[in-house]
Amino acid sequence: MKQLRLVALVATLQLASFASAEPVHVGLDVLAERKFDLLQGKRVAVVTNHTGLNSAGVHMIPLLIENKIQLVKLFSPEHGLYGAKDEKVGDATDEKTGLPVFSLYGKTRKPTAEQLAGVDVLVFDIQDIGTRFYTYISTMGLCMEACAENKVKFVVLDRPNPIGGVRVDGAINDEKHSGFTAYRKLPLVHGMTVGELARLFNAEFNIHCDLEVVQMNGWKRSMYWEETGVKWVNPSPNMRSPTEAILYPAIGQLEATNLSVGRGTDTPFERIGAPFIDARQLADALTKLNLPGITFEVVPPFTPHNTPHVYNDRQVNGIAIRLTDRAAFEPALTGMAMAWTLHKLYPDQWEWQKVRSLMQNDEVVDALFKLDDPKKAGMLFEKQIEAWKSVRAKYLMYKD
């Protein structure tokens, strides 16, 4: 009982220290403090969604208009300008401002010369979650390319990485897998902010646009989300908490297969399921691996609803993934160990070949399923990560 009281006291003190810390000022706050100097007298377009808020919860679009910035066009990423859609999105007119909204998740994913005509500056302000196949960073990279081609200045308003800026994890994707879920060659978990990534993209991928990053004030690489003081806003319909963002690079690796990852339930990326799974068998097999920072529990059969993904309106058997230690958790290893275990238990039912789509490194995938122990999976990409860290280091803007 004394030990439980001590744990509770420590947790209370930690939360109190988070609450009393000076809140992080995101790039939008900093630009506002500078009286929007980069945008004065310019014809401005923005790439944003519902996450483009300042620390007071005010969205960047009315904020720019209120400050007499000449806003001429809007661009929206996957899920649309207000982050509510889980489907392809068409061009539209914004009802609140009357401005045209060009979708970058519809007919085109890269702004065209015609769309950028009459634009001096394109501003990017979207909350990312730190995982290679989350598409907002691909949208950013494609916008940078368009700006370089059309001589438009590109400004990134930086935001925290919700899964931290310390851990770098997972294999580098093959060139053949590069695309909208892998903008050029990146590790699964990059450990960078969007501003830092923009600097890396610009130099390492030879984009060479006229780039300016408005840095945050007060963010440190080691911060967890609640330490930032920034309000959590779901970056997409199925990313509903910082915990889900942390789990996403692990569970998301499995999503292209015939496995539910919880989309269409109350806890996406906190559970997996399929009709062919024996939940107790799977939970026990994963528990025996003793993976760091994570536990696995049997849950009652569940039925995903209102999702275009696998098993919509079909009952599945599954398990819950519980995060117990954020610092110890290894997302790449966890996802790969789950894949190895599913393949071992259900070789004829689980479509393991499709895991290549989001693991995105064929050599590593092939080697994974030949291992006698999935906890050795980290060795498969160790050298890749070390080499990439040396490149990444040149573009980091914040300290631990």
C-alpha cells in the first residue's frame, strides 16, 4: 500500500511540474509576436488544417485576416481543411472566408503552377506525429518542390513532434516504396519536427526552395506532449490521443494487411484483430516476448464501424496494446515482433506479404521472418539508423 501511495505521489508531482512549466510557443505564436513580418505586403497562401492553431486556440486563417495579411488561397492535406474526412477530398470554396481551397489529397497532391499563380509566399502549418507514413510530411515535401519550381517562398511554422525528438527508429524505406506514404528515404520514426524535416528535405533531397522555418520557443527534444502546454487536437480522425500517436508507428506497420488496427472503434491503434485470431493465444505469445514498455491483453470481440478499412461491420477477435513506459517503448521492434508472431501463428490466414507496403524495406521484411527470435529485429536496421543520424544531426534546431 505504501508503494502504491508513493507511485501516486510521484505521478501527481510529475503532472504538477508539467502544468507549471512555461508553455511552448509554436511557430504561429512566434510569427504573431513578430507582427507577421514575413508576410507583410505579400500575397499569401497557406497549407493547413484544423490543427493550425495558436496557443490560445485561434486558427491561423482568421488570425492572418485579422492582422491584414493578404490571404489569397488555401490548400488542404489528407482529411481536408477541417480534418473530418477519411476519404479523397475535392477542391472547394471555404464557407468562412470565401477563399478557394485546393485539395492536396484529391486529383493532385502537389500544387500546380496554375494554383500557385499570384502567390508570393506559401505557409505550411500542420501538426505532424513523427512517423514516416503519416502523409502530412509528404504534402510538405511536395509543396516545397512546387515552390522551388514556381519561385514561391515557403515558410514552415514549426510545431512539436508528439512522439518526441530523441528516438530515431526503424529501417530506411527502399526507393521503390517512396511515394505518398514515404517521402523519399526516411526511417520509420525520424525524431524531428516538421521545420527540421523541411531543412533536411531542402538540402538532402536537392529541392532548394526559398525556405524559412519559424522556430518554436521553449520546445525541447525530450518533451512529452503534456509537457508542452499545447492543447491536443486530433491531427486526423483516427489519431485521438498522444498515446495513439506513440503506438502508431508500431501498429501502423501492420495496417496494409488483413488485420484491423482499431480504425472504426473508440481506440484506433490501441488494438488489433481479425476473425482468424485466437486472442488468448496471440496475447500469450506476445507477452512471452517481454517487449519493452508494452503489454498485451485479451479484449472482447469487437466490430469496426464506419471505416473503409478491413472488416468494417464484421466482428473480429483481438487484443489491446497497453503502453506502460514511453521511454522504454521501441516502436519498430514492437511492430516487427507482432508481425513475426502473427506469421508464426497464422501463416496461412494472415497476409504477411502485404506488410511490405508500410514496413517499406523488402530486405528487412524478408530477414525478419527468417529470425529465430523477433527481438533480434533491431539488428536488421541498426547500421542504417546510425548512418542516418549523422545526416539528421545537421538539421536539428532544438536541444534536449
